[in-house]
Amino acid sequence: MTRKEFIKICGILGLTLPFQSIFSKGSSRISSQEVIIIGAGAAGMTAAYLLNQMGISFKILEAKPTYGGRMKKLEDFTDFPLSLGAEWLSTNTNIFEEIINNPKVKIDIETTRYNPLESSLTWKKRKLRSGIIGFFNDKKFVNSSWLTFFEQYILPSISAYTHFNTIVKTIDYTSEKIKITTDTTEYNCDKVIVTIPVKMMQNRSLDFLPPLPKEQQKAFDTVMVWDGLKAFIEFSEKFYPAFTEFKIRPKKSGQIAYYDASYGQNTDKHILGLFAVGEASSPYLTKNKEELTRYILNELDQMFEQKASSNFIKITVQNWTNEAFIEGTYVYDYEDYRKVEKLGAPLANKVFFAGEAYTNGNNWGFVHTATQSAQAAVLRMFT
């Protein structure tokens, strides 16, 4: 990475850094550092990609047998990829350029906006109220996904440095070198970036020596991570609008929405998506697939005059609360920003955090916040 490219990234992140110390006398010091990244989700892959651009040695330790984290996708259910996790682009498309950080790379990822006049419904007290989508910032990926973007542009340069099925147990940063113990091996490094989900931190799946500061541990213990799932149902005909949103009270108890997953795709398939998070998602989470299928079809039959059962073809379900090494969705939308801000505080300039919730508290819960927090962690560890 050139100094100009580095400054560009810092500008994107709103960082003011001592560039001279990093790019002149300190350059050899930086290049000799060894960094270990825990987790190969959006944040982990972004951090690795930037380290690779900077010429810094790194390894990714991933507990699961594959990359992606909550960007999981399904490609054999229908004729376009279904995002079982992160689905929408909730920021400007220039985020792709910011992540890639290379003007020579031509980005071929298509997205589409929702027509603000597209019909929508609200389900309240077993009654439907009609309306329109209106202004909706989120955009749909067209026959691709967030994970497709990472597979195409980020993964090729970092895949050789990724160790799968590697469960990290302990991070010991008491000495000059950090000692990382996994279920089978011990690693040593100069810096570590932790990108595991907040729920895993709450479950004490990772031990720190010395322990996290009390205020930081308290933030982890008390921050709310929404449970949740997604489901996709194929029907023989389309009888539903672009969105059908449930009126949830109080708002803080979660979100439920059915949406046209085929919207904007190059397909003639009729795929309806279900998004359910928070306490409101509990009726879906407590059922097995067969029970859930009956529950969903009955719910849709009530809304759409028995058309769901008669047109049903098949269903697939992604329960994120039961997903190994994830165990939830994301930090809920109404959390105290001051608490969120404490989650990602670095430890002794050795241990750094990156992910959808390890932000400065201004925004969280998205793929793009995960990537930006990863960039910030990489840049700050060398200041």
C-alpha cells in the first residue's frame, strides 16, 4: 500500500494518524509485525485484505470450516443466491471501492433500489393496512450478495493465510509477544484482531489474560444481542407485495417482515423471505422445520386469503440463534451507544476488536460497519 492509498483510507474513516512515523522510519518496524485475526467474517477478511496491502504478515484463525460468518448464502434453493444472513446494502455503493482500496480494480457488483411507489402492507392486530415503501435507503444485490463481493475481490489474496476449524481458547497478552492458544495449537504474534460475534464474547468462549477491564466486560455482559432467523419460501405464484411488515410494540422487542426476495433479480421464481429478530422472533425460533412451515403458512394464509398453502412449494430456514460460533444476529438497534462504544476498546495496544458492533457507537449492525471497524483497527494498531 502506498502512502497516498493509506491516507485515502484514513480519510474515509475520519482518522488522523502520524503518517511520517508509519511510512518512513517506522516502515520496517511495521513490516516485521505478525498479526493474527480471529474470525473470517466480513471484519476478519477486510482486516486481512488491508494487512496484505500493507505488506504485513498475518494469519486468520476461523472456528468454522468456511469463511463468511453471518454473510452465509445458499445457491441451490433457486436460480439466484439467497443471503441467509446479511442481505441488503445499507450504505452507498462506494463502500466497495473503500474496501478494495485499489482504483485499478473494476468492480462488477450490481445493486438495485426499491421503487418508492412499490406496494407494502402492515400487519397489525390481524388486519392488513396498505401503503407504499416510500424512501428506503437499503439496496438489493442483483443475482449476487455481500458474500459474493468478498469471494470475488477480497478472498483471493487472503485465502492461503486462513486456517479453518481452528477454535481459539485463550489470548494471553501479558508478555511482549501475544500467546494464542487454540484447541490444538499455540500461536505467537505481535498484535491480534478479535472479530468474533458479541454473543460469543458474552458466552465466555474466549479467555483473556489479563481479563478484560471491568467496564468493558460489563458492556459485553449487558449489551443486548437479538435472537433471530431468516426463512425463504417458494410459491407457485406471487400473491404478496414487496414488503409486509408486522407492527411490533414495543419497537425494542424486535422486527418481523415478509419480503419479496425475488425483487430485482433476474428470475421468474416466486421466493418470499421472512426476517424475524428480537423477542418477537420467539414463536419462530422455538419450532422445528416442520412445525415452523405450518406456522408460517398459517400466518400467511390469514393475511392473503389462504393463498400460501395452496401455492407452497418448499422452504429453507436459517436459525442464527442456533448457529455454531454465532448464536445470535446483531446488537439490537436501540442499544445505548455509550455501551456499544466500550465493546471495541483496544487492550494494551495489542488486542483490537473489529466487527458489526465494535464501532465508535455512532452506527452498528451492518456489514459496512464491520468492514470500517476492521480498517480502523488495522490503522490504529500501528499508531
